[in-house]
Amino acid sequence: MTIQRLRFWICIWLVSLWALGATAQQVFESQLLRFRTEVVATGLKQPSALIFLPDGRGLLVERQRGIGLLDVKSGAVTPLEGGPEALVGADTGVHDANRPATLTGEDAGFHDIALHPEYSKNGWIYLSYSAGPRERSTTVVDRFRLRDNKMVDRERIFTADAFSEDRFHYGGRMVFLDGYLFLTVGERHHQDRAQQLDNDAGKILRLRDDGSIPPDNPFVGTKDAKPEIWSYGHRNPQGLVVHPVTGELWSNEHGPLGGDELNLIHRGANYGWPVISYGWQYSGGPIGMGITAHEGMEQPVWVWTPAIAPSGMIVYTGTQFAPWRGSFFIGSMRQHHLNRLVVKDGHVVVEERLMYGQVGRVRLVAQGSDGFIYIGNDDGQLLRLRPAD
């Protein structure tokens, strides 16, 4: 590297640090209100998910580190004991056989966390992550109970049949709907798998809370089809949410070069990848035949081109930002903003890009029990949005 190029990247790094610091103090304008950000925690390793316990504490997932208890007042994160061991991507050597390992690096790592709908009665917490050696890993789900700062009663309830030799497109987002656990699984860089029903890659799955298969799933009884499949033809779903009013299941997913999608998920539906896409190959060529529609395949509700790399997603229900109630909030990892969508009658009528280019790669989006919005970025920050007035 030349001295001039080194100086250039040092300048970029310093400007980035300044911008992140300024964001923590800046007031932002949206179409409906003014808000500000404040730093809750720093030094994190790709914060990817956050949920809140009934007592107000947070459970924070860091993709490259693990899961910890978050004190939202102090910003302190206490790692939970008894969780899967985080191995760096190159480490396929000997480790504790009694402690399952989590592969990290690239897209691999810890993905999402969810509380059982009857958490107050049974205490179950669900964690999705990448597991297996580097040359053959997949997406898995464990459940556990929390005792002080320890994970106890931990058990593997599901291992997706989506093994791959690389560390990309795991999906791993989870939500509960009507008592069932829904899990996204990416196509693992083998795009044709998304159209094949004999594997879990490129699918959204529906499971019972213990990982078993509901007998009324759409492909139960279909020859050679995985009975856990709920929908298929997905590339890499990175956001999953149940609409609090309609009860509908919504997902967002990464396209290739452009063509990121927001989808309303239907039972047994085919979302088209890689037969149809609004994106292009990274080399610049078309995807397949270069078509965007095909009989029997669902159309996205919204498409982002150029790509924003959508990530964590919520539908806001709190009172702190009353004008935003009912809006979708989606993190953008590529264009460094928080994306707000207003959806009416199945159509997006408003898109707003909040804090555009000023908050880093937003991977985590959550609503706190305090009604504030929390976002986490790949720069290791957890930020809280508050009304400015």
C-alpha cells in the first residue's frame, strides 16, 4: 500500500469516527417529527438482535460474540454463561465436545433471539445461530431458560437441512405466530435449492415450540418435500415480523445486485428466487432469464433498487413516537440508514430514509419496553432513538 493510499484510508477512518460521534448528539428531522439518538453501548461485535424481558432487562445478541444481559441504563452487557462456544471461521480444530460450537465469520454467527409466547409460565427463550464445521455448516435453533446470568436446560430443537461449504446466507430470523415458531433460512449460496422442496435452504419454516412439525403445514404428505416448509423461493431473508394489527407474517430479504424485497408471507407460496428477481448478478448479467414475474410466483410488496441490504425489522406499536405508530422500520446495512415504510391495503404508500448515511451498517432494530426504538450497527454501537422535544 502506498503512503498516499494509507493516508486516504486513515482520513476516511477519522471522518467515520467523527460522524458516528456526531450522530450520538444530533437531532434529526423526519416527515412527522424530530428525534435524536443517544449511545446506549459501544464495543459490541455486530449486534444483531435485541429483546426485552418483563423486568426491563434486555437480551442482546452479538453476531460475532454471543448473547448477554443488557442494562439499558448503564449500557453494561453481561455475557450469559452456558451458551454455545463462538469459534472463529478458520477454527475447525478440537473444542469441548460437550459444548456446541458456533461458527463465526462472513455471515456466520449468532442470528436472532425470541421469547416463547407463554414465557411468563414456561421461561423458554429461543436462539438461532450457525453451527457445524466451516466446510459443512447450517442454521440451528436452541431453546433455554435463564437463571441469573446462566443459560440452563439448553437443548437443540431444530437443525435446518441447509448445509453448505461456505458461510453465507443463513437467514436465522425468528418470530412466534399463533403459538408456532417461524424461522427463515437463506439459500446458502446455492440458489437453485430455493425452488427445491427436498431441503430447507431458501425457505421460511414453521415449527412447533419444541421443534417438531405441525401436521397442518402445507407440504406435509408431499412426496420428497420437507414437512417444515411454510414458503419457499427466498434468497436470504434477514427480517421477519408479525404485524400487530393484522396478524400477517412479513419478511424482507436480500436480492443480489439490487432487488431487495419486502414480502407478505402466505402459506405454501413460492417467492420466485432465482427464477424471478428485480436484481442482477454481481458480474452485471441477468438473474436466470432476466424476468421479474412468472405464473404461480409471488410479487414483492416493495423492491429496493439499488439495494439497501435490509436487516432487522419491526412494526412500531409504542407511544413515544405516536405519529410513527404502525410504520415498518427496517435497518439498512448497505446505505447506512433506518428505513421507514407505511403500508396500506398491501401497498407501500410512504418510504422515508432516516439518518441516511450517518448511522453505519444498521443490523439490529428493536422496540424497547420503554417505547423507544433501538438500533445496532456494525461499528459496535447500540443507539436509542428518542423524541427531540
